[in-house]
Amino acid sequence: MKKNIALIIIILIGLSVLSFIITKSNVASFTHDESVTYNRYVNQSYYNLIFHTDPYTNNHLLNTILIKTSEKLFGSSELALRLPNILLLIVFFIYTFLLFRKII
């Protein structure tokens, strides 16, 4: 019984945090860092991104490629461009839960 209550609490907290992040991603303006990534890298080819033909410290390879792909699939809204990070947050939550489930 205690495990079920703890599991429900963890899931509710996770869903609350996730809904806050999704809402914030949808309504918040881009930060300087996100804008630099979008303006400088998303319009480049995948080849140029992977081989760093325009090297700069803001080119986080996986993040930039996922943002570029998300823009092609869903457009250039704030939520669409932040979608890869939201999806990977869900993966992080799942693996964190799996790591700590024996403690519950």
C-alpha cells in the first residue's frame, strides 16, 4: 500500500513538473542562447552541423540537429523548437524513476 501511494505521488509530481515545463516552453520567449542556436545553425545543412564547418561554442551538436529536425517537422514555434528537449526530459524522468524505484 505504501508503495502505491509513493508511486502515485511520484507520478503526480513528475506530471506537474512536465506540465509546467510544457506551458513555460510554449509561452516563454527564446533566450539569447536559443536564439543564437536557431539563427546561426538551424539553417545550415546536417553535414555542416556534424562536421562543425562553422565552429562556435554554442553549437551543441545533438541539440542543434534535433532542433533542426523538429523545425522541419513542426515549424518554428517556441514549443516546436523546444520539443526535443521536452521529449528528452521525459526520458530523463523515466530513467530517474527506474534508477530509484528500489528505494520506494
